[in-house]
Amino acid sequence: MPHQPRFAAFRRVSEFFGCWVALEECVYEEQSSTPVDGEVVDHDFDLASLCKRLKARGVSQSAVVRVCDARRTG
């Protein structure tokens, strides 16, 4: 099985800012409940397309989050 990227690295790549990401084994920051890591299952800039693919593959235990530029949100 191919190695899946980790969200901690993925979310720092500017070309993915604004992208929706499906995560498994999601890890959240305790104080803010912000996702900080997890295995990237799939991603898309269109939420409906992402959800359609996840449903077609039977993926139902993923967290879906949007990648934001941390410099703009903090």
C-alpha cells in the first residue's frame, strides 16, 4: 500500500490552501480542537466532489477539514 501523506506537512504547502482534506487518525490540538495531524485519505477544492469519492469508496470514518493558511488565521 502506498505511503499516505500526513496532514501536518500537507497543510504547509501553499498550493493546498483552501483545499478540503479527508483525514483518518485525525489528531486535534487540545485547547482549540483544531486538526493538526492525520493521514491524508483524499483532497479536493470542491467539497461535493471529495464527499462523492469518499462515499463511492465506502470511507465513512474520516474527518473532513479545510486547509487554511496559519499566518492568516492566527
